[in-house]
Amino acid sequence: MEFIQEYLSLIMFAAVFAFLLAGYPVAFTIGGVSLFFGLIGFGVDFFNLLPLRIWGTIMKNFTLLAVPLFIYMGVMLEKSGLAEELLETMALVFSRVRGGLAVSVITVGALMGASTGIVGATVVTMGLLSVPTMLKRNYSRSLTTGTVAASGTLGQIIPPSIVLVLLGDIINVPVGDLFIGAIIPGFILVFLYILYILIIAQIKPEWAPPIPDKELAAITTKELYRRVFKALIPPLGLMIAVLGSIFAGIASPTEAASVGAVGATLLTILQKKFNYKILNEVMKTTTQLTCMVFIILVGATTLGLVFRGLNGDALVRQLIASLPFGKWGILLIVMSIIFIAGFFLDFIEITFIHVPVLAPIMIAMGVNPLWLAVLIAVNLQTSFLTPPFGFSLFYLKGVCPPEVQTMDIYKGIIPFVIIQLIGLAIICLIPESVTWLPKVLLGE
């Protein structure tokens, strides 16, 4: 009977994947298939256990309250107009560097990622603001689209990040530790992106023309300093308020998320962009995104309950543990599974479906949970860029001028996907890039 249950769990997992690839809604696919197999495996008693599981893992989980608060903060900042001012200012700062406009896009993407944590909002905002400007400056279409798409995904790893909140809850790692541990990996990716742009601008100068000297002479050094100060203070202040309160031990991630939500609202008021219409749009978008995340979480909780009840996790653990590759070889397999899944599934689906199955196996083999969570987060970041279902590609295509073709976007993101894999390899080979800062700040 146990043997039949184990393979029943694998059939269920395959059925979920098949229905998702067929285009059925994620939440109802996961929940519906899980309910069907739960009824087969456990009978009607399964429906007595399920509500208790959902109540215990979701409804009473204080950490997950940070999700709607961070979503609100990100959407409100998108409406504040800070990104536009930041981009214009950073473009002037890097104007004397060949490829400086692209470097400024990466820099602003990192700052927006640290302020919002929402990839879609950052990609759309950066696409609307920077793509027309870069094309007007005769930047290569592929370099333009690749830079914008990649800069928008930095919010996935640079804290505060929603995926880090979700991973912390699933892998059972304090979210504050994850936020601290993800800082250096985030900087590594930003550095690699900028390095690539600077190198390609030298190799292919026609891809990234410099800004004419006449335009550079139009602004004084004093005016430049004033604009930099004015543009940087609001987002940096919000980052310090949110992350600083967590790192200093003053607030939990959930409490810091509420600080960020209030801070984003105040910044929008100071930018004179706040009104009832904006508030209404922000609240609607926040509600929609939050409901999407949590209904998927309910389905994923159901899937996890059935999968474990049918001993599917034990079967997968035995299969992976029996592979003759050792810890590092199995880690490579796990990361490859997540990377390949990113071609077809959204990061939320991978987080709720694959991570609860694969992460415990690696932790049982002695892998540091904090390091593993950050590795998975960086890996999941590539899912936004990998065709055919990379969401950043869809977001960007929707706001690009008509002359930008889908193939331009696909060509542009290939180097950045490779860079992300290089960054993942660096973090994998140097675990201290994740664990060192938490040890220093938290004494762990």
C-alpha cells in the first residue's frame, strides 16, 4: 500500500505540471489536483485535516503579513515618480562613461529593487522611462532591452524582497537573516551587470554611443550635486528605515514592512503625486496581487500536505540521495531542476511547488539553510528572463515602442541570463558571500 501511495504522489506531481503547461490557472490547478489525489489517498477524512493545516501554516503566520505590506510599498513607490527623477539624475552622473546610460539604468534598477521588491512594477516603470531614451541615444535594441529587463529583476534578490519572505517561511530561516545574507549577492549581480556593460561598450562602441559634450556642458557641477542629493535621499531614506530597523533589531520584517508602506505613502505625498485616485489604484493592485499569492499558497499547502501524506517526499529523498554524486553534485541537480522549471513556471509556483520538496533534502545533507535559500532566490531570479514564459519579457514588450521586436528582447537577455548563472556559481563556490554579513551583524 505504501509503495502505491508513493508513486501516486509522483503521478499527482506530474499531473500538476502537465495542467500548468496546458495553461490552466495556477491556484486552481494546484488545489484541485491536490484535492482529487487527497480524496483518493485518504478518503473523506482528508477534508477534516486540510482546514487545520491551512489555518496553522497560513492564517496564523505573522511573517506572511509582510507580503501585502511590501506589495503596497512597491506599488505606491511606482506611482510616486521617484524612478523618473532617479533615472535622469543617474544618467547625468554616469554621462562621461561610455555605456553610462545603461549603467545608470542598472543603478536605478537596483535602488528601485531595494525600495519596492516588485519585479513587474520596476520593469514596467524602467521600460517606460528608459527604453525610449536609450533608443533615442542610438543604443543597440538588444542591449537596451536586456539592460532594462535585467535591472528590473534585481528586486528579486536585493532586500526587501517578497521571494525572500516566502522562502524564509518555507525553508524556516528568519527573514531578517535572509535580508542581510542577500545583500552581498545582490551587489555581486549589480557589479557583474555593470562590468558587462562597460566591456561591451568598449568592444562594440556603436552599441552604446556617448552623450554629446554640448549636453554635458549644459549642467554645472553644483547643479549636478544638488540633483543627486535630491534624487537619492528619498529612496535611500526609505531603505534605511525598512532594512535598518530590521538589522538593528528594532522591528521584525513584518513590522518593518509596515514602516515601508507608511514611508512610501509619505514620499508620494512629498512628491505631490498623492490623491484619491492613486490611493484607490494602489489598494486595488495590492489586493489583487496579495490574493493571487495567497490563493496559490493555499493550493501549495494542500499539495504539500497530500504529497507528504503519500510519502512522496520520502521517495524523492531516496531517489536523490541514491545518486552517486555527493552533496555538491546533488546541489547542482537541485539548482538545475529549479533553473529548468523557470523556463515554464513563475517564481511563485516554483517556490511553493518545488522548494518544499527539494530544500529539505539538501538541508538533511548538511547544507546551510540560509545559504541555500539565497542560492534558490538568485536561481529564481533567472525565471523572469528565460523564454518562453519569462514575465519580465512580457512586461517589457508591453511598454516598448513598436519598433522593438520580441527577438530583440530575447537576444538582449541572453548575456544577462549567463551573467546570473555566473553570479550563482560565485555565490555557490563562496558560501561566505551569504553567511559572512549575518555573522558580523547578528553574531551568528
